Amino acid sequence: MKTVDLIRKKRDGGTLSREEIEQFVGGYVRGEIPDYQISALLMAIFFRGMDDEETATLTDVMAHSGTLLDLSNVSGFPVDKHSTGGVGDKTTLVLIPLLAAAGLVVAKLSGRALGHTGGTIDKLESIPGFRTDLSRAEFLRLVRRSGLALADHTADMVPADRLLYELRDVTSTVDSLPLIVASIMSKKIAGGAKGIVLDVKTGSGAFLPRLEDSRRLARSLVSIGTRLGRKTSAFITDMSQPLGNRVGNALEVREAIETLQGRGPQDLETLCCELGAELLLFAGKATDRAGAVSSLRRLLHDDRALHKFQEMVQNQGGNPAVVDDPSLLPTAEKAIRLEAPHSGTVARVDALPVGRAANLLGAGRFVKEDRIDKAVGVELVRKVGDRVTRGEPLAFLHANDETNLSQAMALVEGAYTVGDRPVTPPVLIVERIAATSSGR
Ligand code: URA
């Protein structure tokens, strides 16, 4: 079939076959189909959607558009976790050594920050010497040796996603459910995991702020993962306020280390243990959720997960002494205090302006080419439900220059509401979405 016929078929509400999907994905990756035709097809998909079968096929075909990570020579159950991205979301930094300490295999391919949410690679690179540009052979050797490694996505993996995403970005077709699902899941499938847990954020700091959108995405991700033979489940979790207390690369690494020492913020510890429990159950390393959660909590409190983190840092060229001496991490020149204007209870710490403030200070990228300042960010001293007295700090802004400081300060100030009434903090885990018994 000619590409123009594929476009027409989708435009008129038809269902694309595997052969047709292979034709357009393969043709585009090989440079045989021009951008304008794929743009039209993406817009047709945006308006007409794709059913589950088509989305699963698109995911599978995209996953196979490049080299797959071959974990067949690694013994153990390979797992992966994906977050749709949030402010202060350093879950991966804690979860991967925790899972490795629990005996699972974690071959984690990750990305960099773009927009108001951070990227795991940027965070880890704030550890002096830490390398994420590992060759395939080196990456697999570390996974075999230590049960975990984390590297940047390489260009030869899922090239279809990179090319299609760039086109979606400039044709206003990013926010199409089947395209988002295929984009996320193709990378997970290519990464070789047998068990996948997805953390779909909801609330102002999330990629999809509205609960019903997060729910639709979570259900579709689980359905497609399951169809493609992976044990998959999802959590919808709160991102109305930032996760944990620190936002910004080195600040988040510090908080992750504290969490691995069993003295991190409760929301972060709980989320890591709940997500991890799901994977322990998938791997058959636990028989019930409560038991899985408590065994993970033990690993956080007896330093076994911390030692795995240290091993990963050492394996990848980083200075393992940061674990005992966080002052070896980049530190900003100034910490500017934001004070409570009056006494009361914190009713709101809006995640989005906090994320934007951290970006303005230099913690994130507005465009791909921007350089990041690893030291800067926002430290939240009070979160929703906390009491505060007038003049006490609500937050600190860690900054290295004055350029955007007053704007960032205004954003964090505006993110807070301090009221007179007691406030219950938002529920962290809003919903768990498992594969249905039919496997769909
Ligand atoms: N994250 C991805 O990886 N892909 C999308 O399309 C959207 C979010």
C-alpha cells in the first residue's frame, strides 16, 4: 500500500494492520518516507486514535526498530520502572539499588531532563566522575556483575521513537494516547525487562495533571505491556506537591542517599517500597504485598540498598565517598530563605511553580542544548499539612547567580498557601492499576 493510502485509511477511521504499521515505521526510520507524510499520519492517529491491538503492534514494531538489549546471558529476573515525570521525583535513584539489593536485575536505560521535570541521568551525573555513556558491552558486564547499571539511551535503541517524537513535538501530536503509550512502552520492551511498573503522576506537576487522563494512560500502558507478554502494573501517584523535600540535581541525590540510609522523607520511602513490592511479586521473590513492602523497608534501614548504590557509583566511575560525605556533591553559593508570611498550616505547595523555579535557577533545560547547574534548586522545609509559625522558613532557594532569582522566589512564594485550618496531606498512592484477569 502507498503511504498516501495508509494516511487515508487512518484519516477515515480504519485500523492499520501489522504490515501497514511496519511499512510506515520502517520506511520512516530508513528515510524512505518524507516528514510531511508521517506528519499527516500522526495527525490522523491523533484524531482517530488506535485500538489496543494497533497500539500494541505499533509499540512492538517501534521497539524492534533498533537494537534490543539482550539480557539472555544475565541470570535473574530483569525489571524496569518508568515514571511519567514529576517535580522532585528521585524515585529511580533509590529504587534501582533497592531492587538490586533484593536480588532483582536492573538494567536501566534512562533519559535527561527537559521541561519542568528532572532526568535521572542529570541527577546521577552530579556525582563527581559518574559516567552514564557506557558501551553496550560495559553496561551488560556491570549488570552481570552487580545486578544493576544505569546508562543513557543509545542512538541505536528505538530510533523510531526518537524520530517520531521529534516530529510529534513540532506537529502538536505529542498528546495522543496511543502515541504516548507506544513511545513509553517501546523503550521498556527494547530494554529487555520481564516485569515493569509504571508510576503515572497526577496533579499540577504531572505531564497529565487531570486524574481521568492519568487513569486512561495507566490503563493503556498496563494493557499494552501485558499484551506484549510483560508483567505490567501501574500506580497513579500524587504530584500536586513535589515528592520529597528537594528539587534539583545534587539536592535530589543527597535526599536519595538519605533515603537509602533509612532517614529520607516518608513519601519517597513509601513510594519506592510500594513500586518495588510490585516487582518483587512479579519476580516471585515475595508472596504477598505487605511482606514485600516490609522486606524492602528492611533493606533501606540496614544499609544493604545503600551499599548497592555505592557499588553502582564505584562501577560507573563516580566517587563512592559521596555516600558518607555529601559535601563532595556540588553545592550552590547561596541558600536564600523564604519565610512564612503568617502562622498557620500549609494547605498547598503547588508542584508546577516549584519545578519552574528550580528550572529558572538552572536545574533544568528549556531546550535540549541548555547546560544544567547541578548545584541549584529548591529545598522545601514545609509541605502540605505542616504547621508553621510566622517568620519560620518555608523553603530555601539554592542559587549560584542572581539572574532569575527574584522570579524563582516569586514562583515558590506563590506555590505556597498557608491557611488557618488543619489540612490532611494529599493521598500519595491514588490508585493501583493491575492487568485484568483476562490479561488485557
Ligand atoms: N514520555 C515519553 O517517553 N514519550 C511520550 O510520548 C510522552 C512522554
